[in-house]
Amino acid sequence: METKIQIAHGGGGRLSADLIRAEIITRFGRGPLKDLPDAATVPFKNNAKLVMSTDSFVVHPVEFPGGNIGNLCVYGTVNDISVAGGRPRWFTLGLILEEGLEISLLRKILDSVRKSADECGIKIVTGDTKVVPKGQCDKIYINTSGVGEAFEEFNLDRNKIKPGDKVLVSGNVGDHGMAVLCVREGIKIKNGPQSDCGTVQRLVMAARQYGEDVRFMRDPTRGGMAAVLNEIAENRKFGILLDEKDMPYSPASKAVSEMLGLDLLSSPCEGRVVMICASRVADKIVGKWKKLPAGGNSAVIGTVSDMGGKVAVRTLGGGTRLVDLPRGELLPRIC
């Protein structure tokens, strides 16, 4: 039993899951929180439903190839609401600033927030600003909350997942984690990894007409695909079998991961959708995604199997290996 918080408790792996189960769910795990959604769907008046999400952003460094903490805080909140089957509408912005932060950097980050919010059609309606002494914050931390309207077409329920359903991903896997890692560790590679930081709204909208056949959606952030898929399969009668030959990876991220001995399935994304849907609509959804800029490399990457509670991948060599949650510190502070 751990007696003190470790950095790995925030990395999205096994320690994160254990902490949430032991200390959060035991106290607050009633109602919508019991299934650990990134966004909760709650009833509102006249049979309407709202989708609500909250998040905190502590990425280090605050700028990375493909974005900065300002883009990230908008897209992260918008994406959580979108993959819960909602249309994001309103947004709160809480800033914690470190004494000594350059005003020029703050302006750049706030301009990124405004640009990304305009792109997503979401309005910032309230917020807060605090300043802490130097050394008590890493330049800037941002807290957000988002509220959206639930789409009637989606009836997401992981209890409807069954063997034969298909696993989809909307683009290259693991790019955000590799981009942040390279700049953090000073790994200089020509044409290196670029974060996939972006909105998934249009991808979700493209799947609306097939909403009754969509069982599950999630954006694979902390812990990456490995964390999301293990969360889905844990303690279930079904499992998930991925096929490595169908997995979309960018050459740059693949090169970095092989050089460092890292598994891209555990590397975070910040602009992708992982979906489980009925097999009859899988190719149709991927076909629609491929017509969008954010979905050009989308693919059907696996099948729901009868391997109860296990996630595995069929390798290029013809074997099969289990995909487990990372147990130590992999890539903390990537969002």
C-alpha cells in the first residue's frame, strides 16, 4: 500500500487507476461518476441532457511541436465532451500563474486559447486568475470546465459491447506523447514528432447518423490506447484483440519509440477518437472520417474478442502479446 503520492500516480497507468479506485470512487463513486467518464451526462429540464467535464492542464514544457498549453486546454475539454456524445457550448478558464512568467508568453498562450475556442465554437463564460510565488508553479497551470448539449443519436453504453464489435481509431497513435517527450528531453530529430493536438468535434459529428450502433468513444490521452482499452475490458466477459498491421503510426513517432524502447500504445494522443461500434457500421464510419482533415489516417484496428478482461495485439511476426497498463512513470505531465 502506497503511503505517499508519486509522480507516476498522475501518468495514466496502473498507479493512477489504483489511486482513483481506492481514494476517489470509494468516496464519490455514485451516480454518473461510477463508470469514470471523462465527461458526465446529466439530466436537465424538458428531458434534455447536459454533458459536463472538468480538467486541469500542467503540461511540461508549456510549448511543444504542434501547440501549447493554451490550445491543449481548449481541445482537451472540447474533446472530452465530444466523445461523450455532446456538442460543447460553454467553457470556464482558471489560470494559475507563477511569479516571473513572461507577459509575452502569457499573451501567446491566451491568444492560442482564443483561437482554439473560436475554431471549436465554444464560448468562455467565466474564469479566475491566481498568482503564486516563484517555484510554486511551473510557469502556468490552467483549469477548465466545459458544458455541452447531448446528442440524441448517441446512446453510449459499454454494457452493449459484445464480441465481433470493431475497434476504430481516427488517426496516428501516440504522436502527442512523443512530441512532448522529444522537446522535454532535448531529442532533436529532423522532421520529428508533431503533437496531434486538435478538436475531434467533426469526427464525432460524422458518426452521428450511426449513433445507435456506437457503443463507446474516448480520446486516448494519459496512458494512451493501452489505458483506454484496458479500462473498457477490465472485469468484463469480453476482451479486445488489436492487429498491429492495421495500427496507424507516424514514421517520426515510430522512430522515436523504437529508439527509446517505448510502446506507442501507451503514448498519449490529444486529437484522436477511439471508438467501439457494431461491425456493420465500422467501415462506413472510417470512410466518413477519411474525408476529414483530422481523420485521414483513421482505421479499423481490432475486434472485440471473447478473451475476458484482456487486451492483446496480433504482432507483425504473427504472434500475440498482451497489452497491459504501464506500472511506473511513463510520460507524466503530458496534458
